[in-house]
Amino acid sequence: MILEKFSFGIGDRFGQEGKALLAAVMCAKQNGVNITPVWNKSHREHSIIGTKPADTRKEADEAVKACGWSGSYFVDADHINLNTVDLFVRSCDFFTLDVAHFIDKTAGETDIASFIRGHSRYIGQLFIDRIDVPFDVTEERIRATAGKFLLAIRQAGAIYRRIEAARGAGSFIAEISLDETTEPQTPVELFFILAAVADERIPLQAISPRFVGRFNKGVDYAGPVAKFARQFEEDIAVVTFAVKELGLPANLKLSLHSASDKFSIYGPINKALKKFNAGLHVKTAGTAWLEELAALAAAGGEGLVIAKKVYAKALSRIDELCLPYATVIDIDSAKLPAPQEVEKWDGARFAAALRHDKSCADYNPHFRQLMHVAYRIAAEMGRRYLDALKKYEEIIAQNVTENIYERHIKPVLLV
């Protein structure tokens, strides 16, 4: 299986927006850009919602059939490890290998020494095409990188081989996630990480490094845009070089995680992709859920009642809901409105606070981040929430399609 040049992970918490999400991808195709849709859902999301990977596969297959989509598509086992991978092997054909837990856990000295010997030819000045200044590589630098990342890549190899044994070689896409760490990887570190991937013989098609800045869930990028742009371009150059130098798959590309609503960096990404003629995998999560909630509020009636109830309960359980996402959200509780205030809002006011529109005075990024992690509350509503999605299906679908196409796909890949 081959992951094409551009692909979008289209997360869908409740599995109801498959057609609306695919409509955005089809709109991009009509405007000259081919995108491979990838339905992604993690073990944590399945556990909270009460779904299984087979449900995500069903959603994707039914959407593809209903929309007449003739291109390739995948179902992603998002952020899986050795403890969870077996639950996904039958239903998924795209696997995001999450090894962040093993970063900074040092491999044995024998393994590190072997890695240094295997790549000692790079000691000295490392010249990478389209990066102006060569990198000074010392044995100590290779040792430090191996000490930090080698065990994680060995773990990725173990997960990959588990999947390969179950599904067969060439029957799935492999991606490695390194983004959920505290420090960004340097271009030199990324090169030697890819060297370790090559040593493990993982036919990697996407890699998600940790970029400079904050990638909080559901809100804009926070950090130095110019530094991000430089790192993004240098990482593209490193991946291009590594493909030729290390014999990795020719279609290996960067993957941008927690990419929803990172409007400040979409312009630099678009520019870099054109400059290098590079591919990209964009992983979104939560946008469909937030658009569902905004549309329910705007619809009024039962939809608004549900939206207000989700907020009130989320506020009362804020610590519980935020704990799993503590490293990727920044919520100032003092800037969250009281439930009594929200109860007075009409649907337009609620939607305005929730929708990511910085030009709107009512937009509240703290409110939005809390709603992003509050899908557990909606899941606990059971049929009541799902029935509301059916009742207001038309307005929700319009919101979901417009959000993914106009605010995400278009600025990243078309404009």
C-alpha cells in the first residue's frame, strides 16, 4: 500500500460525519488537489465513546460508497503501542506507532555503540541539500541522539513487526509519532532517527516530529512562526536526503499532528510544500466534534439544551477531563464563563464563543479547549446526543464540510 502525496486525517469522535468529511476532500479534488482521506481514532477515544475500530472502518466504507469516492482511503489506528495494537489489526490499514513513552529511555551501551559504528561515516560535516549551512556531527552527538531515541525506534520496530505478522508485508501504512514530547527534535536528530528507522527495516511512509512551539488542541499555534517555518523546511530537506541516503521509501513525508486550527502556520507550510514539491500528512482531531456542538447550539431547541448541558458538566469535571490532555491544552479557568451566564446565551452566542474566529469578540479559546476535551460528557448522554446529530444532520454536515475544506485543506494545500 502506498500513501499518496497529500493525505488528511479526518478524526470523527462519534462516527457520524463520514460523508461530510469526505465531501471536503472531494471538493479539494474538484479544485485540483488530490487528497487521501484517513479516518483516525485512538484507543483512548474508542474507550471513552464506547466504539471499536470496526465501527470506524464501517463509517469509512459507508461514506466512500455513499459519496461515490473512487480514490484510496485508509483507517488509522491512531497512537497505538504494543499493548493496544492487536485491537486494531483487522480493521485498520494505517498505523500510527506511538513511541513517545520510550523517548529519553536509554538503550543499552552495546546497542548504542553498534549504532555509532554503523553511522560513523557521518562524523564531520554533514551536508544536506537545500540547507545552507552544514551540520557538525561528532561521535558525542550521535551518541546523545541514540541515547535519546534509539530505544523508541526499536520499540517502533517491534510494533511494526507485530502488525506485519498479523496482516502481511505491504498491506498497511506505517507512521511514527514523535510529537508528544517536551522538546523539538533538531534536523540532525531527525536524520539519525531516520537512520535508526532504516536499521529497523521499517518501510516508513510518514513521520511526525516535534516542532517548535505549542500545538494545543483545537486552537491556533502558539510560538515563533519564523522558527517553525525554518524547522519545517529543514525537516523536509532532511526527509528528502534520508530517502536517498538511507534507502527509505520514496514517498516518506512529514506528518503534522494536532494540526487542527493551526492557522498561523498554514501559510508557511503551504509555501514550503510548493518550494520543495513535498508531500504532507495532516492529522486533525476534534474538529468534527466541535462543529457538531456549535451547530447544535446554533440550531436552538434541543440542540442548544444539549450544548449547554455539555458545558455545565464539563466545567464541574474540568480536572478529570483535562488530565489526559494536560500537555496539549492551556486553559485559564478564570476566563471560563459561569454556567449561569451560559444558560442565558442564545444559540448564536454559544456558537460564537466556541467557533475559532479570532475576529469575533465573543470567541473564547479557553471555552473552546474545554469543549474539545468534553466529548466524554456527550458520550455519556448516549442516544440523546446521537439522536440530536440525526435531527440536525443537515446544518451539522454543512459546518463540518466547510470547516475542514475552507479553514484547513484550502489554506494548507490550495491557496
